[in-house]
Amino acid sequence: MALFNWFKDKEPRSADVAKERLKVIVAHERSQRNAPDYLPALQQDIMAVIRKYVEIDQDQLQVDLNEEGNYSVLEVNVNLPK
């Protein structure tokens, strides 16, 4: 029976899962470090406008500001319910 267990998918260890989650959090924090001060207020305003029409959670809206050369690009991602 031990032979069959060798072919079975192994579940990830909780330490590995925690490590991956921490990597995501650190990457997110690094991207927010250089963000302008008005970005959180802008995100709240966009959330308020969307909530007039559809009920969404805070984690379903992501606002990023990417600076490329002489201009900035505002990226808004919204996961809308079906």
C-alpha cells in the first residue's frame, strides 16, 4: 500500500502555504510604499460609486498607479458578481 501513497498528490505543508502568503503580502506592501497619498481616498471614492449599482466587498476592488516615463497609468480592477 505504501507504493500507492507515493503516486498520490501530497498536500502542501502549512509552512509552505504560509510562506507563499507572506510573499504575496510583502510584494503588495512594497508596491504600496511608493504610492501617492491620495490613492486610498481615490479607491474609496471608486468603491462608493460602484456600490451605487452593485454590492461588492473591499477585496474585490484593486487600484494601482503605475508610473511609466513621463506619465502615470491608473489601473482599476473590479471583480463584479454575476
